[in-house]
Amino acid sequence: MTPRLPHMLLAVSATILAACSTPSGRSTEKAAMLEHEQLAGAAWQVQQLNGQPVTNATLTLNFHEPGKLAGKAACNNYMASYEQLPSRFSIQTGGMTMKACPPPLMDLEKQFMKALKSIDSATIDDQGTLLLSGEGVEIKATR
């Protein structure tokens, strides 16, 4: 019986390792960190904000250089910075133009800027949609 002991230990070890890994074999961290090259290029057009379709307004995200973000927020242009860490994606809003617009656009703009501040995750799905999310917020954008 002793000759089988090493084989049994190997089998038990393999079983334990398999149980501890994720089904896809990836690490337990969030999806792979996005590279600037994946975000850069043509501006992302926001299609949905917190589950609601964005219609009759322009909301954009333009990752024009590493760590920098700018775009249109329904009424005004904005500037921001972003930080991508292995377990977190965050956006810090900065300057903004001060043009007045009709109340529905201003309300959408406020909701969008508030959502940007709450983002803690960024992924691109299989269809090429940029998904920004955080506690209670979600932004879906396409090119």
C-alpha cells in the first residue's frame, strides 16, 4: 500500500488546487486590466446610463491620452482623469464648460457626471461595448 501513497497525495493535491481555482482558470481578480490602447481612439458614445437609453443627447468618453479623459456631457464639455489599477478603475472629474441648457439636458448631465465619480470597474465585453460600473451606476458605451 505504501507505493500508492505518493499517487494518492498527488491526486488529492490536484483536486484541492482545482477546487481553489476559478472555472475559466483565470485569477480571482476582475477581468484583465484594460490597456490605454483599448480605450483610446474614436470617442465612445454612451448608449445607456443606469439602465436607461440615452436619446436626444450626446454623452461621450474620449480617452485621448493615458490617464486623461474628456467628452461631451449632454450640454457641456468636461475633462477628467482616470486611474486603472489591477482591482479598480476610477475617474476623477475635473473642469467643465458652463453653458446653460434646457432642464432635461442639464438633469442628464448631472446624472452622468455623478455616475462618472462612482465608477470603480471598466471592461469591454465580447461585442466591444465599454461597460463602466460602480455602486448603483452603470454606463454602456459603443464606438
